[in-house]
Amino acid sequence: MKILVINAGSSSLKYQLINMETEAVVAKGTCERIGIAGGKLTHKANGKEFVIDKELPNHTEAISLVLKELVDKEAGVISSMDEIDAVGHRVVASGEAFTKTTLVTDEVMEIMDEIAELAPLHNPAAILGINACRAVMPDKKMALVFDTSFHATMPDYAHLYAIDYDDYKQYKVRKYGAHGTSHKYVTGAAAEYLKKDVKDLKIITCHLGNGSSISAVDGGKCIDTSMGFTPHAGVPMGTRSGDIDYAAAEFLCRKKGMTMEEGLTYLNKKCGMLGISGVSSDFRDLTSASEQGDYRATLALNMFSYACKKYVGSYMAALGGLDCIVFTAGVGENTACVRRDVLSNMEAFGIHLDEEKNLQKNDGTIHDISAPDSRVKILVIPTNEELVIARETAALV
Ligand code: ADP
């Protein structure tokens, strides 16, 4: 069985064709500048990279070009479209409308339109991608895999905000979380690596990238996560503030003469690591600036690690114990000093990092970086969100 995984953005479309027998990526690529002059497809298959410069006025043209490449004589990996058994689409937000992977139907797409406002930067783009695929492959089974599904198991007392309950009921304003496919992947991979049944494990998964979220997972089920109604919440991120007193945000808006919308853009794009350091949102730049003695870059890194540490501590309390901590995504997989600082001084809780193992370079495999006497296992696991989307799609169809 072969599954085509699609991750559509407003002007880009990423894809992977995955062979489910081996779980190997057969081909993958990205369409860039959709709807903007200078469209381009970069397609990787058969050990080669193929770059096609072609105007891509809309997502339908983009997906048509992708399918053409997949069956192409030189760049192709399948002889006909019939070899694609189903398509799995990544969708950022499901609201309360969908709590699990769902087959695409006309009714489902109507609901998707209704909930698009929950993730205005992401869901409308996903809808464009799904509609384009439906236009080009009308008979193909398609599944929607939601980033929020993994967090649907959070109990009410964890996912609700303390607002008027009737407003929650009417507007569905509550925590939904994010990066769910990544948290799900590393949860399963950790259990497999530790040769334990996931039902017997209490795990804290730290997806630390440009956007970051931390989840508490009990017996394979998410019981809490750091992101909220939107990805603005939780630890500070590349350019996002993360958790902030809402009255401080309103005060800043007044002082800087920003509308609420401008204030949100400010908190989303100009704050976080970039705002504090004044150097960069990129952790590679931050660590090198910090090594050269830059005070604000060091401060940004310290704020990030401290915020992560507090989530780890609070989730240990929420879980009532801990067996394993997982680091994943760009920063979690590659930035040793962040892992060191997040877990420093936690020996009293059974968490003991092996400083030398922690310095091992990311080679795309799982690393156990816990010291031999650490009661809690500390793992670095490269994430694989596309594989979760493919697995979920295959299971559904
Ligand atoms: P997102 O998917 O949220 O855009 P990523 O998970 O790709 O983000 O993480 C990007 C972050 O990971 C950047 O801040 C980057 O500096 C950091 N990072 C650190 N080391 C590496 C590395 N060797 N390769 C890629 N990203 C790295």
C-alpha cells in the first residue's frame, strides 16, 4: 500500500509518498510560491533531486505537477496513479468537530469550512490543498489527520479556561494544543525503544522547534499540553511570546498604539527568542552569540530552558510520576545546551542527564542520553509527522 501525504500551506505544498509495507519514503518534495510569480517544484526520488521552474497559479496546478512527476519516466516512482492507495492530509486545527482521523466527504468539508477560523493561517490553506487533490483525484480515498487529535483526550479540567462556561459552550474557546502528530509519533517510538507497553508509561514529550509544545502523556493518552486555543501559548518560541499576562498584552497595545490584531501579530512575530535576544529566532544563531558572550542571547536561551523546566516539573505532578522524557524537533534534537539546562538540578526527581551522551550529534536515530543511575529515561527521538499521517490514513482506509 502506498499513501501520499500532503501538507499544504497558503503558498507551498509539501508531499511524501510512503510505502506502508516498509514505511520508507519513496519520493518527496515541495512546491513553492503557489499563486506568486516564480513557482517551483523540488522533487526527490530515485536518489536524485529534480527541480522544475514552473508558474503554479493555484494548488490544483501544483498537485497536478506533483502527480506528473510521480509517474514521470525519469523522476517517477510509480507507473500510474492507481498505485496511490489513499491520500492523507495534514490539518492543523479540528476544534471539537473532529477528535480523530476522518475520511473526506462533502459533509466533512462543509464542517472544515465552518471551523477554518480556528486556525486562520493554516486551515484555509489545508482546505485549498484538499480541494485541489479532490479535483485532480476525484475517486481517491482521502483522510484528514489533525494536529489536535492527540490532545483530544485531555480531561475537561485540563483543557478548559476559567471563563464563563456558557461562553465555552457557545464559542468552543478552550485548549486544543498543537504538534499532536509529533507528540504521538515520539510517544510510540519511545515505548518501542524502551520495549515497554505504552499503557505502562508516563512520558513528557518536548517538541522544541521554531514553535514548541510540551505534553504530558499517561499510558499513551495526552492529559495536558502547553499550547492552548492557538499556538500562541506555552513556552516562549522563535518569534512568539508564549504565555503572557493578557493585561500586559493590552497595556502594550495601548502604549504602542496597536490594535488588538496588530498586538497579536507583534506577539506572534516580534517576540520570543527574537524579541529578547535582538539577535535571531534561530537557536543556532542564539547559541553561537551566547558563546561569544552576548547577554541578551544568553538571556533568551535561559528564559526558554527555564520555561520548559517548569512545564516538565508541573507535568510530573500532573502525571503523578515519570518514566521518560523525550526531546524532539529542530531544537529538541539538535541543541544540547537546551536539553542540559531544561534538566539541570532535577536529580531529586530521578532525572539525571549523561552530559557526554547529551553532546552526541543528531544522526537521525534515537539516542538515550540518560545517566545509568537516572530513574527517568531521557531520549532524543527524531520526529516523523508524515509517517503518523500515513499510518493513520492507511488504518482508516
Ligand atoms: P519548525 O518545524 O517549528 O519550523 P524546526 O523543528 O525545524 O521548526 O526547528 C527549527 C529550530 O531548530 C531552529 O531554531 C534551529 O536553529 C534549530 N536547530 C538547531 N540545530 C539545528 C540543526 N542542526 N538542524 C536544524 N535545526 C536546528
